[in-house]
Amino acid sequence: MRQLAAHTGIALTDMLFYGDRLDEGGNDYPVLAIGVPSVAVDGWEDTADKLEVLLRTL
């Protein structure tokens, strides 16, 4: 994520990450731990549903 931020110029705090293992010890936890706003999901279908809700608000 830090490399993505450096490459794009987008601050970590301006990103939004969707992950199914945001719990401590989970493979997505390091993203949450470095301060990237994150949304917990239960699989790709849940990700799509939550993104659809978000996109309606933009």
C-alpha cells in the first residue's frame, strides 16, 4: 500500500480498502495497521454490494 501511495500520490488516509481478514493476524490486517481506512467484507459478493452502496453516495 505504501508503494501504491508513493506511485499514485494518493495518501494512505485517502484510500479505502476492502478486506475479509482485517482481524489481527489476518492477511489484510497490515493494511489496517498502517492507517488505511478499511471495510470488513465476507467475500467478493459482499465487496460488490458494499461498493455499490458507496458509489450511490458519491
